[in-house]
Amino acid sequence: MYVSMNWIKEHIKLSDEISIDEIVDKLTKASVEVDGVQIIGDWWDTTLIQVGLVKDIKPHPNADRLRLADIQLSSSDIQRVVCGAPNLAVGQKIIFAKTGSKVFSPKDNEYMKLEQATIRGVESNGMVLSESELGISDNHEGILVLDNESEIGVSAKDLLSDVILDVHIWPNRPDLMNIIGIAREIDSIFNNESTLKLPEMNYEIKEDKKIIFPQIKVDDYAQCSRYMGLLIKDVTIGESPTWLKDKLRSVGMRPIYNVVDITNYVMMELGQPLHAFDFDKLNGSIQVRNAKDNEVLTTLDGELRELNSEDLVIADDSAVIALAGVMGGANSDINNDTNSVFLEAANFNPNSIRRTSQKYDLRSEASARFERNLPPYLAEIAIKRAAKLIEDICGGHACHAFVDINDKLDLNPQLIEMDINIVRRICGIDVSVDEVVEKLKLLGFKLQSHNKDILQIEIPLWRTDVHIIDDLIEEFIRIYGYDTVPSVPLSGAIPMHDKQNVVTLRDNLKDLFVNKGFYEVINYSLTKKEKIIDVLGEEAVTVTVPIELKNTLSSERSVLRTTMRHSILETIDYNLKNGQENIWIFEAGRTYAYKNKNQQGIYEKSPLAEDEYIVGGVCAKDTDRFGFSTDMPINFFEVKGILESIFLKMKLIDRYIEADIFGFTQEAAEIQINNESIGLLGMIDSATLKKFDIAEEVILFEINLTTLQSLIQESNHFVPFSKFPAVINDIALVVDQNISHEQVLEELTDSLLIVNAQLFDIYTGDQIDSNKKSLAFKLTFQSHDKTLTNDEVKVEQDKIVDRVSKKFDATIRQ
């Protein structure tokens, strides 16, 4: 939200010694973050850019679209300029820049110095300025016209300069989404006593019994807790006064015409959105209800919108006339012929407004405020303030008292008991009752009663976020100053860390992957169902239904992820498109599903089945022995070797079983530890890569930490080395092509004398049958009791070969 310091200073008193930097610093520390500061008019020359009066206008002798204007800056200083502005008129007060001054050129988007010029044969001494040439706004369609009260010769800097703060308002502080709210904050920070001045709200009622006020109906008070209406007649629609337009521009709003500008002004001033209907366009009663399916409304932005029963609307007896709290309808808008205005001020359910706003992608200043749960009391003061301004500016007058429809609304302030000893303990400072009450009073809180150390504090109606004593303590200390709290070392015993084994495992694995040259990435836990289908297939979203968000901010982030494979592929695609060629990445995170008898997740207290994973991807070129990249991509076995070395570090023995996995080529394997599956490794197939716009080869691995954690031994036991020498023999076995080396290896190691067996060669070719393959193993024989003889090794090896031959129909390759 943009905040004009000129507007703020109309409501509070601030010492001239307080700098804008000090305001920004203390405001950010106490309540709202100031994201930026814009200083308007800091470059204006006080002697060269002044208020002038258009004394006379004559046609240009050599150009139909140009005119000659005489600008009076004082009784003795009249300047003639050539001007092409269509809205220039005699008697106007304008901003004039003399020759030699600096102005902003919207055409070149830079500052330029005015030189004396001859335009179509006529000398021109200066320029009548538009808003854009002053740097106030982007409007350069005509010159800036001031109020008639502006004094000739006054510096533009004295009249129009301002400081605009760009502040970030937290969702729980709707009371700060207005000028009065920010003014109250600044006042409480810098002044010891409140100087806050509230705007005038008293208006005159000229009763007119001839006008029948429409009946107002609210179908559901849970959706609309308060609806107020006021009928104002004899309104003259026209341009707003300069001061009002300046105020709106200073907070980033575009002036339209007086009635609409007034409703926007009050919203920015007090925080309550209003809406003005053309009363003569209304038909019968005013109804606050849910839309009927297939009802339509053309909103003020010109879009035809088809509504349904979830949408809260304002309607008359014949049609919908507004999307409640979001945007009005074109069928009841104010125009130049409007004479009577029906003014609406209401309080709507924030969830309903948020849902409708997101559904139709209609983000407005009004919806942004209603979504933050505005207090119902605001409606009354806002409608009174708007009525006063319409009376003063538009000549209209209320023809009856306002109508207030609510379900016996309780507007009594809430009381909270506050123990001063708790305040001292939590804040860590010895404060008095008077100090606490004084600071709270600046924010609008009142001391209702005081009994020794117990205070009864009355909560102002605009503070919908204060409910308990802790909220009150926070209000006190932020105004008192966080930086005044002394730093005190911790005392007492520090609680022991609640160790979570799966978190420890995850952190250890992350370190191991980083040591191997991988980079960690972090992606959103939210995705869309189509991305899950891309990597897991259609069946996956029916077996494990993704959890959908009720109020998603984006269609790209509509469900919780059940896998992380897609995000790794998206990250690889992003890096490839940004010129990266050597991509080694992994992500440690969680997947989510509904809990059921087969899926409980690792966190008992979580309402969802959450599982921890590490998923990684490699898209890189291999290197030669000198470390230079080659044209060959990293292959399956190199990544498999990295995983093996990581598991070896963890003292785990991993196996890789050939598997058919959706989205992978035939070069894919299931990773097993202790005969239990803990993940997968493989090459992504071309069809899946195409869905992610990837043209390079990608190897992806996935490790389920939830399962892996259950397989890790809490303690490792040392087995002494044998002091006797080992005997190493090589053996080559010919087996069928469908027999994996893992199956053979399992049989080979089923011996007390073999301490290690390692595959070192696979051969297929002319020397053996085409349906066969040769597997060559290195076998290490060793005993803990004695030195093995060659005969003992041969006997044991013959037993092993015999067993393998019978089980796999294997033969020794000679």
C-alpha cells in the first residue's frame, strides 16, 4: 500500500526534526515493513517552477493545434509560451517552469533542461507542465490544473512535494490498510500524547417522504454480518476537486469522477470499502444472497461473468448488480446523468470474498481489505464520512437516516485482563503500570479498571487481531521499543534436543551427496496433477489420490506432491535453457498422501501420510582422465557407482535388481538393501523427457528415507580381520541371458570361506551361444582359523560351482 506523508500530516503532528529515514526505520521495527520510499518534487527548483495564472490565450499564427498563452507569475512577471495542451483555459492556476529549469520528459524517459525556443516562428519562454513532466504520475494528456485557492508565484515544491512510502501490510492487520491506521502508528511511535485528528463525519439529512427507500434483505448473516444503505439525491456528477485527485494519485489510485473518487478516498482514509449505485437503475429491493447457477453479470471492467451458487452477490428484484466485496456491475454504475445515489457499506465474510476474487481473478483494493476480516463497526463511520464528502463536493444530501441491517450485532468492546507482572517477565524489563497504560493508550486501548497489578484493558473496535494478554504485551513492547529490552544470557538448563532419526539420516545423506559433487535444490511442495501423471502415469493418481488445495493461488500449484521426480526434471530443463551443461542435482523433501491402512507416513502426529525422500538427477557429459568433458554423456553405471560408494559409507550393502518402471528405459533398476526396496535408479525415457522439453539424457535416482531408516542398525559391530592370508581365484560361468549377475553372486557368496565375490567381466559374442552370456567373478577365500591350502580352496570352489550349475544350468567357461 502507498502512503502519502502529506496526507498523514493532516491527521497528526510531527516535529520537523524527525527525518523520513527515522520514520521508515522505526515504523518498520514497530509495525509495517517499508519496502520503498519515493520522494516527489525533490528535484524541483523553488525559483523556476512555480504556480502561475493563465491570463490570456491567443491562437498561434502558424499552427492550428498550438496556442499562445500569457502566464502571470507575479504582478510584474508575465511569460508568453507556446502550448498545445487541449485543456488549457483562461483563469486556470497551473504549474509553470521557467527557462533554465529541469523537467521530466516522458518521451525520452529522462530529465531535460528547458531552453528558450522558437516554435513555428514564435518565441516560447518556458513550459506549462503536466503531471508526468513533474514526475507526479504518468498522465501527460493535459496540463495539471490547480485549485483556484492556489497562490500565484508559490513554489511548486512548497505546494505539491510529497514523500510516498510503499508499505507491506501483514494479513492480520487490516486496521493498517488506511491512512488513519498508519497515522495512528506513527503518532504512537513519535509522540508521548496522541495528536490524531479524525476526519469530519457529520452530514445533514433533508428528509424526503416521496422517495420510497428500497427494502434490504440479507439471506445469510454468516456471509454478510452487516449491510448499511444510504440514499443521497440531487447529486451533481463531475470532476473531483484537485485536492481529492491529488490524494488518490498519491496512493496509486486513478481519479474517475467525484462520487466514485469519494468512495475510493474514504476506503483509503478509513479502510472500509464502499460502493455507490445509481438509484434510478435499481429495481425493487436490495438483496444480499448467493447467486443462482448460470446467472450472469457484466462487471465494471467490461467482462461478462457467469456466476454460480458459491458467489455472494448484491442483487435487486430483477438482476445481480454487484459481486459482493469485489466489483460492481455495469448495469447499476454511476454516470453523468446520475441524480440519486444509493451508497452501500457492508461487512462480508473474508473467506467468501477471497474465494470469489481468486475464482474470477479480480484483485481489487476492496477485496484486499475484506479478505483481511474487517471489523463491522467500520461500515458506519465510513458511510457517514462519504455522505459528508458527497454533501460538500457533489451538492447531494441524504434524504433519510441510514438503514442498518444486521443480526443484533454486538459492538461492545472486548475486555482483556492484563497482569503487569506477566508483562515484566515476558518483556524482561521493570515497567510501571503507567508506562504500559500510556503506550497502549496511544494505540487506542483504554484502561477500564485497575486493581493493584491487574488491569482491565478495553480493546478498540478496529483491532480484530487482539484477543489475549500476549497480544497486548506485543502491542506495548513494539511501541516501547524492542531495542530497549536488555540482552540477558540464558539461565537454567537447556532442554535436550529431540532427535528425529529420519532427519539425522536425511542430513547425513545430503552431506554425502554434496561431497560427491551434487548441488542441492529446493522446489515447491505444490504442483498440479498433470505433472504427477507425466512421471508416474494415469494409474498413479487413482491409486494415490493427490491432496487438492481448497483455495489455490495458482493452477500450477493446486495439489500436494506425491512424488518429487517431476520437480527434478523441471529444474534440469530450467538449467539447460539457461546455459548449464553439467547438472548434478538432488532434492531432499517430503511427499504427501492421505493416511490409510497401507500408508501411514513417518510422522505419527501429522494428519497426512508424509514420507521423506531424496531424489536426484544427472544430466552431464563424462570426463577424460585429465578432467576435460567429452561428447559422451554420463552413463547408468557411473551414477550407480556413486550410490554404491555412498551406501558403503553408511555401512550398507546395496543391490540393484532390473525393473520395469514407468517413465524409464529398460536401463532401470530397483535399489534393495536387506532384500527390501528402498528406491530406484534409471535412465528417463524419451517420451517423458519430451514432456519436460529436455533433449539430453537424464539419469534419475530416488531413495525412500522412510524405508531406509527402518533398515539401518543403531550400532555397528567390529569384526576382527583375519590374520591368515587370502586366496584369490577367478572363475567364468556361462549362464542364460535372463539370469542376472546378482542371482549368481548370491549363490557364490553362500559359503563360509568366501569373504568377497566381485563381478569383473560380462562377455557375449561368437565364442558362446547367442542366448548365453559369460560372467567372470573374482572370488576371495579366507579363513579366520588357519591358512587355507590349495586343495581346500579347490574343494570349496567345486562345491560352489556344482551348486550354481544345478540351480542355473551354468557351465564353466574354459
